[in-house]
Amino acid sequence: MKKDLHPKYYHNATIKCACGNTFTVGSTKEFIEIEICSACHPFYTGKEKIVDTLGRVQKFRERLEKAKKRSKKK
């Protein structure tokens, strides 16, 4: 086997999330910064986060409500 072929492996690499959560894993990098983790991801937390700068979600919800009201009148 060739020497110095593989990168150094860190058994206690630190992962830091944007939400402030930190944990350790094994990695070839000693420190990793991530934007989202299981502590803040909507799938795991059950909280809905919608980033909507143009108001498209709100417009869709308004159209959906109007359609529901129309279908109830018929």
C-alpha cells in the first residue's frame, strides 16, 4: 500500500450548524460548517418554514381560499 495516499481522518471532527447546534462525527475535515441540521430542519422539527420574498405563497393561499368558497356556494 502506498504511503500518504489517503487524507488524514479526524475521529472527532466538529460540525457547527447555522442554528448553533454542534456535534462531532468522523471526517476528513477537522471542522465543518453547515446551514441546516436535524435540529432545525422542518422535516425533523415539524415546523413549517417558507422563505417567500415575492409573496407568491400568500397569493396562492388566497386563490385557494377563493376556490374553496366558490365550491361551497355551488
